Amino acid sequence: MDTPKRILVACGTAIATSTVVAKGIEEALKERGISSVMIRQCKASEVRSLVDGVNLIVTTTPVPTDLNVPVIQTLAFLTGIGKEEVIEQIIEALKD
């Protein structure tokens, strides 16, 4: 992952939930030695207009599925349940 990968983190209002998820992703990737990642937060309703150039979408709420970008819908960063599995999914998605 030499070139920075771009992750779009979406939630209902792009305030608290997406911040928790974005920080969780950032910390988890740094712990694994992955720092070449750019994370942007947005509302779920904004995903379609912000998807250009994005490598992965991580969302806590449904978003369109016809975006030609991998989408991971999860609450793991909020609940802690399944968090390690989701982190592995994120890493795998960024390898492509």
C-alpha cells in the first residue's frame, strides 16, 4: 500500500458515529503499520456524490450498492463485537 488509499466513512449525520468509526479505523491501521490512508467522513446521503477516487466505503447505515466500490456496513467500531474481523476486511479491501 504505497499510494495512499482513500476510505469514506458514512453514517446518518456525519457527526459522532462517523467520527468514532474513522478514529477506530485510523488507530487500528496504525497499530498494524498502515499509515498511508486518507479517511473522510460524510452523511450516508452524500456517499454517491463523494465516491470518486475512493477505495473503500465503511458505513454504519445502508448506502447505495451500485457504486463499484467495496462497502463494509458495520457497527463493530461502536459495539466492539466483531471488530477484529472488520479490521481484517478493511485491510483486505485496501490491498486490491
